[in-house]
Amino acid sequence: MESGIVGLVTFVGLYCFILLKIFRSRKDIAEEDKTMHAAIMGAMTVMLFMMTNVAMFAPQLNYLLWSLIAA
């Protein structure tokens, strides 16, 4: 899954789906939680950018991804 066109499409689809859900959930968040939500969105955006450019850190970034999703 980590190589080839099918793997690329799968990963891009997964990450786009996650980011889309996070951006859509912004309107349902209480006012005091919007700062934390913005920090998580920023961390996920930077992390996804790093995953496209720094392949040697991919295992560590996968752990970061799933911990941010849980947050």
C-alpha cells in the first residue's frame, strides 16, 4: 500500500477525508475549544506536508497522525 499509484491514491484519500472532517467540525465546536482545534488543524497540516517530503520519518509521523486524530 505504501508504493505505487493505488497506495498514493489511498493515502491521499485518507488524509483528505480526515482534514475535510476536521474543517467541517469547526462550526460545531464550543468557543473555548476553538484554539485547541486550530492547533490540531495546524499540526495535521504541517505533518501531512512533512509526510510528502521527508519519507525517512514516516513511521514516527504515522504515530503523530493517529494521536492527533484521537485528540
